[in-house]
Amino acid sequence: MMGEPLLSVVLPNYNHAQYLARAIDAIAGQDRAPDEIIVVDDASTDNSMDILADCQRLHSNLIVLTNERNQGALSALQRGLEAATGRYVYFAAADDQVLPGFFSQAVDALEAAPTVGLFCAETILLDGATGQKIGTRPVVRPLRRGGGLSAKEVEALLKRADNFIHTGSSIFRRRALLEKSGFVAEAGSFSDGLLARKIAITDGMWFAPVPVAIWHVHAGGLSRATALDRDKAIDALITMPRLIEVDRDFPPWYSELFERRWRFGSARVALDVTPADKDLLIAMLPHSSADRAVIHALAPLAQFRAARLAMLAWLTIRLRPFRVRDVFLTALDRRIELFKRGRTRAVEK
């Protein structure tokens, strides 16, 4: 291949044989196909290697790296990053799925804005067991109409909202990834989120307000399992603000703000399960008698939507994770877009 490869995809795998072919076909079938798809198999014990051998016969750009022993997802991601040669890198997940047009849109944006560190868009969340739509991320769009954000604009944005970069719907400039030394093992399941923020706040980013990927949310998934595990959630509550506080890429005020948002995110996940995880809710709330009283009163009623909404409202008031106005505007924009698409389909019929 002449010249620098443009796009590398890194796909870690551990015992996801049932999803591999679908994920690789969707990646290879993009209208702007990647120059290389690097699968790092983390010592799978299922028939993943057989599936990968079949995929290699179909896709000449598929490279398979294997670990002799299981080292974890972050190690696999880091190994894939270090092996990648493309100007841009996408980190895929075997049980998730990219949507048509994602790669071409991202590459075009990054080529047109050579100073930004990453492209990000929106992700559709589906329940991994039922296939039902759960929602769309981010909850707050960084821009209502899309476009570029400078490093200073990203810093200002962090004061208003967070979690606007989902790795599954982002493509990174490899130079920026390597300048930040890749993934920090101590950050655990949030390492990709930390890395994305570091790049955005130093190099800027490009946002497109369109879905480009599907995230199949599984109850046993790493991020959800961490959020629902009380000890792990509390450990992250200590570890992550400390990592942010000593990192010169972040402004000094961000660690305290991140802590409040982590509390809110973990508590919100605790409300999603049935029955609601009262112990985790209490652990994540500020330590006051009023907080405990509200949760003790409403948690037994959590099977009712009104009680869950009341607890969510209380969490929002107490932890102030974002501006309610921004959530409303994002939801309104999506409603309008959905209405317009419905009218367009009706006219085409």
C-alpha cells in the first residue's frame, strides 16, 4: 500500500464469537472502508479464532493479534493502538455496530479540520437482551447544529455538561492518541472517556448531531457493571477525581465537577435496575439526612415511573450534573428532527 494508511480500526475481543462476523462486516462494509482492521483477541476460550479465520478469508485488510493470556480490554485496546498505522483510529466493540456513512463523514470532517483531535457524533442505545431502544447519547449535545469546537470552547463546555463523547461514535487522530500515551489502566472502564476528554480539551473536536453507531447495553457489560458495583463505584469516585486533579491537561475546577457527575451517573444507573439499588443510591448522594430520607421514602415505590422521576429530579437538584435547559433543548431538537424525517418519508410514499 502506497503512502500513509488513512483509517485504522482496533477491535478488542474476548469470547464474543457470536458478534464478531456482524461487527467486522459492518466495519468493512463502510462506504469509506478502513485500511486495516486490527482485532486483538484476548485469549478467548470460545470459537472466536475460527470466526476470525473465516473473516480473514473475506477481508484482506483484517489483521489478528492474539494474547496468550487474558489481559483485559484496556490492554487489548492499547496493543491495538500501538499496532495501528492509520492517520485516524476508531476503537470498535465486538457486540456493538457502526451505521452506514460513519467513517466517510468522520474522515471528511477530520481532513477538513486538521487541528482538531477527534470527531464524535451520536450513539443509539439498545437493550442487549430485548433489542428495544433505550435512548440516544449524548444527553446534552455539545453543539445544537454540529461543527468544530476549539480547545477553549471544549473547556467552557465542560462547565455545562459532560459525557458528550462516546468512544463507539468517535474517531481519533492517531497523533493525538499517542501524544497522550493512550489508555490509563488506573482509570479502569473510564479510561477511554478520560482519554477522549484529554484530547478534546487540548486539541479541540468536531461534533456531528447524527447517530453513527449502535451501543448494545448489556447488564454484565464492563461500564454498567462498574457503575452498579457499589465498591467499584466508590473506588472510581476516589480514583478518577484524583487522576484528573494531577493531570495538567484539565482545569483545576474539573475534578470536583467530575465527582458530582460521577455520583449522578452511578445513581441514575441504580435507578434503572429493578428493584432500584437503594444502597448504591445512598452511597452516591451527598451525605445528608434529607438525602437519605428522600431515598428511603421513594425507593420502595421505584417500580412506579413517578417515583423514579421524583428521585431523578432530586438527584439533579442535589448534584447539578448539567443544565436542565440544555437537556430540554437537545430533546427538543431530536423531536423536531424525528418529525421532519417522518414527514419526508410520508411525502416519498
